[in-house]
Amino acid sequence: MPNNKIPSFLLTPQPLSRGGGARVSSSFIDKGIAHISKFYETIFIQWELSRGDGLFQRLNARTKVLFLIFYIFIVSVKKDVSSEILAAVFILPFVILSRVGIFKFYWKVLLAGVIFGVIAGFPAALNVITPGVPVYSIFVMNQARDFWIYHLPETIDITAEGIMLVMMLTARVVNSVTIALLVIGTTSFSDVLKALSGFRVPEYFLMILSLSHKYVFIFLKMLRDMHAAKRARLIGRADAALWISGRIALIFNKTQSRSEDVYKAMAGRGFTGEVKLAKLRMLNTVDIIYGAMFISLWIILLII
């Protein structure tokens, strides 16, 4: 007769080990892939969940795209910081009424302004690029030198004119990112494509944008899965360069194979080369009123 009794050692509770195990730290590649994945997933969710009850969510996508184009044009042609500040004050009520989370929203805007305005534009504040009235001396050399097309003076200073130039660049970045995030955060990606179609953007270009939008997330997930599989199968330090080169070739082959499969699937479902996009709803009274208000404010900003 078979003995089906459970061994006693399986019935005895074992104390949990609280020993000092080694802490597993994430590598630079792990952190980089995680941050990139989170960034793209946040964008995707933001587009898909842009159906709130704010002001911009209720407007037609064509009105918002037109607002984006003209606002960035106005921000680009302005030549003084005061006009840029006025443009920022002009967009603030729309951000508040759109209910996009003003503190989190402007945190992203200011972060972009610091990186792409202050840090990227800091060299323009030096007298090497922007001569002017010295404000603060950074470096003193024994004698002036010439480097490529630049003349390096004996004293490298931050100039008042350079500071104004960096402030101008930062203000433009902040205003451009503000309106771009506002429109993208309150408009689904499909509605953006439909709005561009209404402005006679070539339909093949829109189809490429739509397919690329989907492929980014598909292949980003594939990249994460491959990296997780590599970490699970390899112990110790492997040849990272060899592994990365092999994964690049694999992703290239998978991309080509996926594009062929997608085309065959489209052809099997009747695709003949003609791109058809669903139409947006017609402009209503609210869209026309806000469109007229936007045009009036644009004219005021251009005049001031």
C-alpha cells in the first residue's frame, strides 16, 4: 500500500531569513530602459485618457491644432522677454480651466525650460559668443587665444546681453512646451491625426505617423523583454558590446518582418493604397467662439 503521508519537515514552519543579503543595484542600462519606457507609456496613457471635463478637452481638435501653430509662431517672432512673459500669462488661464493638474504640468514645463533653455543656452551668455557689458568673470587666462572660428579673450565673462539672450531662449522654450503639452494632454492622438487631415496634410504621412506611434510601444516592450531575459539567463558580467550588437541586429530583422506582416494583413483586409481616416465632428458654436477669441488675442499679442 503506497505511503501518502506528508513528510514532517514540510509541515514544520520555517523561520523567514532576515540575513544581510546583498543588495542588487540596477545598472545604468536598466535605469535608462525603465525611464524611457515610463516616459513613452506616460505619453500613451496621456493621449488615451484625454477625455476630461476641462476647457480644452471640449474643443474641436482642429481649433486646438490651429491654436498650437499660431501660438508657437507668435512666441517665435517676439524679440523681448516682456512679450514672452505676457504670452505665458495669456496661456495660464487656459491651463487652469483645462484641469490638467497645474503643479505637475508646470513642473514638466519648468524642467524642460531649465534643461533646454538655461543649461543648453548658457554658453550664449559668455562674451565669447555674445559680447557686451561684463557682469561676472568666470575664467582668466594669461593671454587671448583663437580657437577655430572663436576668439577667446583674456577674461571670459558673463555679459548682460548674454543673460538677456538666455532669458529669451528660456522663455521661448517654456511657452512652446506649455502649449505643446496642453494640446497633447487634452487631445487623443487619433484626433490629432484627424485634425491634421483637415488641414490637407498628406494622408500617407498621417498613416506613417499612426503606424510609427503603435510600433514605438510594441518594440519598446520587446526591448524590455529581451533585457529582462538576458538578466535572467546570464550570471556575472557578460560581454555587453557583443550582446547589444546582437540585439540591434535582431530588432532590425524583427522590424522588417513585422512591417511585412502588417502589410500582408492590410492587403488581406482590402487595403488598396487609399488611406481613409474617420472625420472629426463639425465645429459647433463653442469652437467658433473660442476660435474667434484666440484670433483676437493673437492679434493683440502681435501688436504689443
